[in-house]
Amino acid sequence: MTEVEQRPMFGGTSVADLATALRHARQRATPPLRLIDIGSDPNGPRTWSHAHLSKVERGLEVPAGELVRWYEVKTATTPGFLTGLWEIATGEQYLDALPPAEAVAPWTLDRVEIDLDLSGAVPTALETRDLIANLDGADRHQILIDLEDEEAALSSRLEVIDGGTLVEDKKLIMGNLVRHEIYHGRAVAKGEWHRVALRHRYPSENFDPWYTFTTKTDRMREGLVTVRFGKKVPRRVYAVDRLLSKEVRAYCAASAPEEASTDFAPVKVDEQGIARIRFAFPRAGFQYGIGWRND
């Protein structure tokens, strides 16, 4: 019944019928989409010119299969409906190059700034997160921290300085993960900006010789990492920019000092014992930050 309700009653299965189906899918989406919404979407398989889209929806040009599939995903049309019409109209078989459509994440992490102070008795990190709402009604988000040392993971403490209230502080022993959920105090509108300021305390002597952040989105603008060593400046400080934490651990634990110093770019430490590095447009799944070695 659902497919019959969505499918316009055509007289045939021509390119013109496919064009009508694409236009109807776009217009019936919630909310209705304009041609510019399809053509300029940065997550699309390519940037389609508005002139090409207009001709496609009028049946004057045959669209590529990936464009038809993108209409399906973007308009939440039943998977296979539009691409099935495309196969009938073109006589070709569509091979899906797109992953399954996923729910939109509530937030985009636009910027993260972390400042770790190792000069005192207790390692303390100040963290600022700039968030942009992707949906109406978003009112909280989660932070997942992976501390390699179990003692540090169990003893870590998080305080929300500004921008919300900590409503969950759960230690996940598997993988030394610590999950925090922060309630922002209000629901925001799509596109609205929100800042959260946090303080982390790690009352543990077993603190691994690096401090990093990871991101799950390629739409993050930048990350800034600062480490304050004070008078206890290590002999070598370097930038961490590697895929996955396993590789980071392997290089940081390398017995040969030359291996770490040549694989990672050196970071200067100023006269006050402060090292700072900025990462522009960090990639999803990568780990970024500052590492140090004393040997």
C-alpha cells in the first residue's frame, strides 16, 4: 500500500516517468526540497549543476544512477523505488555505491579546544566545544573519552563550567572508556550555535605521554591542543596525527627515539613550558594532539 501511494500512476516507464517521480519525491519530502538543496549538498556524491537537475526533472537528460540514488536518500523515499524506475528506463543495473541512509546526528562539532596543564600536582584539562545543531529540539550531547590507563579512567572527574549540566557520568571499563552526557538546559533550533566549557581532572600518576582528541565527522572546522608542561619540559614534544589509537600507541611506545621523532612533526615549547598546535579540518576516525618523550 505504501509503494502504491508513493508511486504516481504513469502511462509507461520512460525517462519522462522517471523525471516525474524524481520531481514528486523532492516536492513531497519533509520539508519539501528545492533543486539547490539537492545540487549543493556537501555530502552528495558530486556537486550537480542546477541546470542539469532542471533538465533531469523535465526528462530532457538521463540522470546517472548515483544521482537517482541520492534523491532516494535525500527525500527518504522507499529504497529501490527511484533506482528501480531508473533501471527500467535505462535498461542498466544499478550498483549501490552509497552506504545505507543513517539518522542525522543532532550536532556538528565545529571546533574543539583543549588545554592540558601538567605543571601542577593533578593533571587538569580545560575543554571548549562549539556545537551547531543539525535538528530542531536538540538539548544534550554525549562525550566519550578513552583513557589508556585504567587507573586514570577510573579516577577521572568531569565538571561542566558553562553551557549545561552533567546528567550522566558512566565508566565503561571495557576499553577504559568514560561516557558523559551533558544536558544543555534548553532545546535549540536547527543551525543554532552552542558552546560547552568543561574541566577534566585526572588524579592519577599514571598519565600516558600524549593528549589527543578524535572526531567522527569530516565537517569539523578545527581543533586546538595545548599542553602546559611548566618546568618539567620533556626532551621531545611532537604532533600526533595518525589513524586510530592503536597506531598512536605503537609509535608512542616505540623503543627507538628516532622512530617517534621522524614519524611525527616536532612541536616547539615556549619559554613558559607551553606547547600548542592547531589542526585545520581534522578527518573523521583520526586522532590528533600532542605527545612527548623523556628518553
